[in-house]
Amino acid sequence: MKLTQLAAAVATTATLTLGAVQAQAADVTLRFGHIWPAVAGTHKNIFQPWADQVQKESDGRIEVEIYPSGTLAKPAAQYDSVKNRIMDVTATVQGYSANRFPLTQVVELPGVVKTAVQGSCVLQSLYDEGLIASEYEDTHPLFFFTHGQGHLHSTDKLVKVPADLEGMRIRRPTTVVGDMLSRLGAQPVGMPAPETYQSAQRGVINGIMFPWEGQLSFRLNELTPYHTEVGGLYSLSFIATMNKDVYNGLPDDLKQVIDNASGQAWAKIAGVNYDNSDDTGRQQALDAGDEIYTVEGGAENPAWKPVLDEATESYLASLEEKGLPGRQVYARALELSNSCPTE
């Protein structure tokens, strides 16, 4: 009995000692908050691998603590929470901060994004080329990405033409998408993704703008049996970014670790995950027997194109009025849209 107790005591001491060594090994602890559920592929296949790479390449000198589901800050406050060092790293939607990233949001316009891999390449390239860099001087961007093509999902009817949208209360992710919905005859209702399930369940909204990934991640396929795909309708921009002072305070070798977990390589990792999740989300709807209507020609369809072109022109004109080079950025985004790989 005594030998058993001694062995247990030695094992406990060894465990505590190892834990202490590991704790001492971390020179920096990064608090990484984001809005996605911990069960979502976005968390499991993008942010957790990012944290794992950083910890491994730093030999444990950087520890990353991830807080999903808006634990540290509400969706609209994520970016400012990193800027103000309430948390050290976030991944968030730029459009949740209305009018703050107007040049970035040109990627939301119809026809820019074809797949998440391609859209992420477009957005990361716009930043790398300096066309949108001025919008991010208050944090240290890590990588940019988009979701794939966004679609319309409804709780009570199948939408086939714009007239079917008349009077529908549709969740819009950003004001850019909201303006588009208004012009199509719908009543846009602004809310971040995590609030959408409950709002649809309670009947506050009867339509949702989401990519198939969002339908999967936030379980909206459970509530929306009708789906309308208007190819090229819209997409959303995302950023993973870090507090500037935290990054600047790292020694050079640890800065290199962060740099290695940044840029186009990670934009592509994010895009691949989104495209895979789109496929899974769509198949989930098919398996449930949902109705999916695909508009022929997508955003170029004659019934949809005039209104979507009008929305695009209105947004670009609004940037021009503010003295911003919106048309230049949009033109470059379209060039990149044609040159960036789709997978």
C-alpha cells in the first residue's frame, strides 16, 4: 500500500512539475476570440490549426487560447476589442462595423466572388497590393478571406424571381447586402450570424442571406426548407487580425512565427474550408428533402441583373462621393476575380 501511495505521489509530482515547465515555456499567451461555434468547421479547420501551428513553430513560447461563440466580445465589437486589447487576436466580419471598411466591402458586390478560395485570393491580394491597407492601420492583419457565394434561404416559400421577395423580412449581414435586398423589394433586417437561428425560429425573419457554410455552421437548414441560388449574388469579407502592440512587442523570431501563419497561404486554407463546408451544407439540405431553386445565369439573369447593377453603381458612387477610390479597387477586384484560382 505504501509503495502504491509513493508511486502515486511521484506521478503527481511529475505531472505538476511538467505542467509548471510548460507554463514557464510560454513567453506570450494570445487570447483569440471569434464568433463561430466551437463545433463549426471554421473553428475546427481554420482557427484551431492556426493556433496549433503558432504554438508548434514557437516551441511552446506562444500559447493561444481560443474563445469561440463571441465569448469575449459581441460580433460587432470584435475588431475594436483587438484594437483596444480586450483580446489579442480575432477573426470577424468587416461589414459588422458599418462604414468602417468601405473599400474592402467591394468584394461583397455581385459577380466578384465565385468560390471561397478565389474570393479569399482576391481580398488578400487587394490588401497585399496596398489598395485597402489604409483601412487596417490600427491592427496587425494576419490574413483575409471570404465565404463562397451567398444565397437566399426561406422558412415559408420558394423565391424564384425578385417579385417573390416583396415584403419578406430577410436577415442581411451588412448594409451593402441590405441595400441590394431593399432594391429587390425585401425588408432587410440587420443582425450578426449568431443571432439568426433564434430570429428565424421566432418568426422575426422569414428569409436569410447565408452561404451554405453558414446554413451548416449555424444550423439554419433546420428552419429553412426553401433555398434560392443566384450565382454571384454576394459574398462577405473576413479578417483574422492581431493587436498591433502585441505583435510589435514580440521578439523577431516570434514575429516570424506569426508571419509564417499569415498571408495568402492562410487565406487559401480558410477558403478551402469554406468551399468544403458549402458542399456539406448544400448536401445536408438535399438529404433533408429541401427545395433548391437555381436561377439560370445567376446574377446575370435578366430578371435580377438590372437591380444588382443598380446596387453596384450606387455603392461605387457613394465611395466616390467620399473621395475614396472605390472604382479603382472594384476594377482591380474584377481583374483578380478572373485571375485567382477557384480551387
